[in-house]
Amino acid sequence: MSDAKDKRIKELEERIKLGNSIIHNMVVANQSAWIEWQQGKGAEKAMNWVHNGLVGPGHIPDNEIGATPNQWFNKNMVEYQEKQPTH
């Protein structure tokens, strides 16, 4: 293999690791929130897990349009899908 191809493979492997890490951390935080709620600490306490997962990387939503949760989800899912390459 060429050096350029080896470098590209390494870059892609690092992206996969990062993606896997993000998904893992989000799932574990959601599981922790669920456990918090199940142990009777309430939804407010459980939401601390969600808040911390969003605030750290700067992902608190700016809902200036006043969308409902379902509208927000659907809008963002459509926008994401439209950005995906088609094969």
C-alpha cells in the first residue's frame, strides 16, 4: 500500500474510534440518567446527566423558533439526512 493510502486508512480509523467513543459516552450517560430516575431521585436529578452531556461540548439547543420536542427532533433529523451522501 502507498503511504497516502496508509495515512488515509489511519485517519478513517481514528474517526471511527471518535464516533464510537461519542456514542458510547452518550449511551452510558443516558443509562446513568435512567438509573438515577429509577432509584427515585426524580427527573430533575436525572436531567443533570443529559445537561452535562450537552453543555460540555456546547450542544445546548438554541430553540428560538419555539419548536416542540417532536418538531425539533424531526427538523434536525431531516437536516441531517439531507447532508448525508447518497450512493
